[in-house]
Amino acid sequence: MSFSALDLSSEVLRSVRDRGHHEPTAIQTGAIPIVLSGRDMVATAGTGSGKTAAFLLPLLNRLHANKTTGVSALILAPTRELAAQIGHEFELLSRNHRLRAVVIVGGESMSRQIHEVRGAQVVVACPGRLIDHLERGTVKLDRVELVVIDEADRLLDMGFLPQLRRIVKTIHQAHQTLMFSATMNHGVEQVAREFLRDPARVNIGEVSAPPTSIKQAIYPVTQDNKAPMLLELLKRSEVDSAIVFTRTKSRADRLTKMLVRNGIKAVAIHGDRSQSQRNAALAGFRKGGYRVLVATDIAARGLDIPDVSHVINFDMPDSPDSYIHRIGRTARMGKSGEAMSLVTPEERITLGEIERSLGEKLTRVAVEGFAAPVIPNKARMVYSSSSRRQPSRNRRRAG
Ligand code: ADP
Ligand code: MG
């Protein structure tokens, strides 16, 4: 199928061609007609499957047709880096339109945002900074007719939900709402209803399944051996570039220092670094100036960095969904990639939950020189009652 079979304007079709996309992906084919019809929608599709264009293309189509003035569309994202990425993608796809997007995120100049919003029809924002602007009256959403909530399950979870409610309350008129994510558990679906009217549902593939092109493996290890084992894994030539996830910001810093001491070009991204440091880290990693990006879950969602060959869980994530998002930073848009998880006996409960959610047992791999601790195969059966409590107790906000 080609993009021209979708009911998009010639300008949008030209933009998508200029962008180098030849055929729509499954989520684009499924979602675009529904968005154009004006219906609310909840859409799920795997990581790296083209969800961004699935909402940006019909959004451009609609705003262009309306000859819109003022802010008519709002796109919400959970992290500053993801909001910036969506803003950048909008810029690329809107070259044949007279439409502007402003990215409204914390850590960047407020006055520049105030200036830019004046000429913008689209606001791409993180909830916190957007609320600052709404309270000061420097951004108004009263003309918004389309709301996109990207990584919706993350924005609907308990940390963000009150902010989401406050934002949506300021949109007085009827509007269309779209939600996108690679994961959407039943609990969030319930919460989502509050924001949706008779939504259409588009589900591509299995919800909460990673792309099949990711090769996943478990590396049993003791806590003390994690750092030496990581160094050993990074010696392998097939590890072109890797994102290494840690549980905390301080562990990310310490690990980065250790890697740099060992001659590996590594940089950290987490919530305790300044926005300019975060931007520099991500930009440097994107350009290939660093081989390793050490990150907290702040980088787990949505980031599209081409050619990340490996995702390494130095620490296990706190939930199966978070595992899906982290490893989804590799193997984007049909490419191949590897996910390696260093698992200590203490982390076996989380591993059991992940495997149960994936419906498969992941391959265990031994590394020469490292005696593997025993990780019980049936951890989830033996520990099933505590395994349910574990994630909430250990739940951490993304940096
Ligand atoms: P998701 O949001 O589903 O994780 P993205 O929207 O970030 O995925 O897209 C992943 C990558 O695929 C991006 O680099 C994007 O430019 C590219 N892409 C999107 N749509 C197409 C398409 N139709 N054909 C080829 N590449 C595409
Ligand atoms: Mg996305």
C-alpha cells in the first residue's frame, strides 16, 4: 500500500515523500483514517513502528485544511527529550506547510517559549512546564481541537494524572483525543476512559511485546561483578553503540565515570543533570561521539536514535512494561538489535515477572571468567506472592 491510498492532502503526501518514507507502516495505515474521521482513539503498536507519523501526518492534514490560527493542537509527552524529538519530527514533516510547533518543556527559557507560542499552531509539551504557562496565562489552550497523548500509559499513571487533568480542564471546547503507546495495561485503559469519548481502538501486534527482531538474553551475575562484566561485554566488537540503563541517577554517574576511566566513550543522561548537559549527552550520542549512553528510565520511552545496536540493563527495570520500552530503543523500524540484561539473584523476581509477561523464558548466557550465580528457573512460581508487591515498592519516577 502507498501513502496516497490514505486520504491525505497533496502537501502532506509531498512532505512524507521528502522525509523518505515510501510506504505507511501498519499503525499508520490503521490510525490515519480514524484520526482523519475525527474520532477519539487509543492506539497501540510496538516500539519503533512509526507511531509519531501516525499522529503527525493526519494532524498536519487537519490543521492545514482548517487554515488554523492560534494553538489548535496539543501533543503531550512524558520527557523533555521526547517532546523535543516530536517537535523536530514536526518540523521535518511540516516543510510544505505554514504551520509552526513550539516545544514547551522545563529546563529551557520560559521567555523564548512565550515568544515562540505566538506564531504556533501546535504545542508539544511536558505537563509540568505547560501548567506553569497556563497558570501565568502565557499559553492558552481554548482553541485546541486535537489532543495527542504520546506514551499515554506513562502520562496516565499516578504521577502525571493530576497534571493531565488540570491541562485538559483548560480546554473548554469539544476536542478529539488520541492516545498512543507500545504498552497499555488494563488499569490505565480504565483511567483513559475519563479523557475519551467512544474511542476507536487500533492494536497492531500483541500489546506489550517487544519487536521480534530484538535478540534478548539474560546474563546472571553477582552485584559485585556487574561492572567488570559490563566492561567485558563492551569489549565485544559487535557492540557498536549501547544504551546502558541503571536504576538510579547516582549509579548512572558512577558507572559513567568507571567506563570513562576504562577508556570507553560514555556519557550520562538523567534527571539530576542540567538540561544543557542532557541535551549535549543525547546529541553527542546521536552523532556517534559517544559509544555508550548511560541512562535512567528518563531515556526509556520514545527516543528514536538510529543504530543503537545494544540495550544493556545494568540494573533490571521495575516492571515488564518498562523492560519493553527500554529494549525498544534498539531494533527500530525493522532493524536488528540486542538486549542484554545483567541479573543478580536479588533481581530474579522482576525477571520472573518480565518472562511471565513475555510468555517465554529468556536465554541465560554465561560470560567466561564470571561464575554465574544460580538464578532459580521457577522464581516466579516460588515467589509469586511477593512478585506482585515488588514493582510498586520499587517503583521509581523517571529521573
Ligand atoms: P514509535 O513512536 O512507534 O516508537 P517512531 O515514530 O519514533 O516510532 O518511528 C521510528 C522510526 O521509523 C523513525 O526514525 C521514523 O522516522 C521512521 N519511520 C516512521 N514511519 C516510517 C515509514 N512509513 N517508513 C519508513 N520509516 C518510517
Ligand atoms: Mg513514539
